[in-house]
Amino acid sequence: MYQISPVAVLALIAVAMCWALAVVLYRVGTPGSVARKLSLLLVAEGVALVSTGYIDLLFTESMLSSSWYPGWWDVEATIHTFGDVAMLALYPSFLALALRTKLTNPFAGKTARLVVSGLAVALFFAVPFTPLEVGASSLYFLLASLFIFALVASIHAWYTATGVARARARAFAIAFGIRDICWCFVYGYAIVMIFRGEYSVVDSDATSFIYVIYALGTLFAVPLIAYGILRTQLFDIDLRIRWTIKQSTLAAVFVTIVYLVSEGAEQLLSSEFGTFAGLLASAVVVFFLAPLQRFAERVASVAMPNTRNTPEYAAFRKLQVYEAALAEAMEGGGISAKERALLNRLRDSLGISEADSETMEHDMLAPAQNQATA
């Protein structure tokens, strides 16, 4: 009844990752927090992606020619427009809260949020009831511009922020930068196709390269977003990733050498000698295990620089995790009793002294107090 499509599978994996991270973020976040806003943004992103036409690639020719398919296509198009306008409405306020720079601050106010939301609602109705050159192209142009703005703002925050804010801005710049570049290209390409009169051809063919780029933007961005968030939650995640890279490199080298030697001997000599050569290669690799381990360590060092499994590094990362949680709690203008209890529990679990936590909180409050008195 259905058929397999690699492009559809790629997109559905991206959507599943997107929504799974959204659920996690919503459950761990507090009302109005960056985590909650990001979770809603990821839901909208998943809606926009899954309704683009990837599901249709799983349909057989008989299903595509069925009487119900035109109605399905109309519903899918409406859902996609909803995802697009939701992205337009949610992304600016998320950037304002997450980056907190002079570029994004104008979107932090209630008036700006209402204006952007009103524009999104107007475009939701304009797209199906106006020509493509008016409604759809306007929506796509605003989205492409928003993605460019988000990339510029995140890079700007990366270079101007300090401490935890800088680390978060760097994660957003890399993760969202990949997604923003891919999606900006897709929506820009759609505008060009609209004015060339070829949009209907591209829109009905979700196997074209433009849809592959569309899915890859989310597929690559979500793991990086998860890493950027977990880095402020788990003090040893860098160590875990470093260990995984090292062991994976070692295993890959081992398998590659054995395979090449055994296959080469089998092709040039005989299958029996190929098996013997593979066993001999395994013994040689084990003999030279120490140099291979040093090579794998160098690969891990390049991939995860400044990451060492030492007590000093662990203590430093614990302080970073607590600082990130403290900054998150202070974003609302003060620390509530519930947030204070959670911070105390986190402090105790990380083994941070009360004096160190008080000093850290005082240092984070000092700039805001100095700015208020100036």
C-alpha cells in the first residue's frame, strides 16, 4: 500500500528528532523560559517540515490518483502555511530572550510581539486567498529575511557576550546557523520559482534537491541544539563525547585495516588465504594497539579541544553548569522560592560550596546593579 522513499525517511527522522527535543525542553523548562520558547519553535518547525510533501512520497501511484488526494493536498498546504507563520511569530521573541543583544532587544517588548503575531495571522489568510506573487512570496520573503537576521544576531551575540551567554550564543550560532542557511536558501528559491512561473512544478516534487536541503537543515541542527543545551545541564557531556569519538576512531581503524588486508588477499590470492590474512592483520593491529590509541586520542583532541578527564576540568565544568542554571533562574528578574530550592539541590549534587555559589550570584548581579545606579 505504501512505498519506501529515502527522502521521506530523511525528513521524517528530522521531524521526529525535532518534536522529541521539543517535548524534553517543554518538560524541563519553566513558563516564559528560553527552553519553553524553543520547544514551541521546534514544534512549529516540525509542522512546517512534515507538511511540505514528504509524506506524499510514501504514497503509491494508485493512492496519488485517488479521489481523496486533492483534499489531502489542500489540508497539507494549510498545515504547512500554519507552520510557516508560526515560525514567523515565534522566532523573533525567542531570539530576543535567548540572545539578549541590541539587535534582538526590539523584539522583546509586548508591542513588538503583538505586531509580529498580527502580521503572521494576516499572512496565514493571505496565502490561500491571494496570488502566489502576493501572499506566498511575501511570507517566504519575510521568513528568509528572518533567518538571515537570526544568523547575524547569533553571530553578533557570540562575539559580544561573555561567560554562559557566550557559550549559549555560540551553540545557537552553529546549530541555528545551519538551519537558517538551509531554510533561507529554500524559501529564497521558492520565491524565484514563483516569479518564474515554475513553483507548481517544484512544489509537487518533494524529491528535488531543494527538499533534501530543507530536511537536512533540521536534521543537522537538532543534535547540535541538544548538545548546546545539555552542555549547560551535564558537566561531563564533553568527556562522554570525547570518549565516544576516541573509541569510534579506534574501532573504525581496526575494522578498516582488517577488511582491506583480508579482501585484498582474497582478491589477489584465494578466499582461504584472505581469511588467514585477516586474522594476521588482527594480530598486527593488536600488537600496534598503543600507537593506534594515541592516534585516536589525537583525533578526539582535535574534535573536542580543551577537554580533559581531570579533576580540575570536572570542577570547572560543574561551576559552568551551576552558572548556567543560575543565569536561567535570574532571567525573569529574580529568583523565586521554587527556583532557589532547585538551585540549592543542584549545588549540593554538583558539590559546590555555598560560599562559591553566593560569590557567583553576587558577581552576576553586580553588572545589573551598577547599570541601575549609573
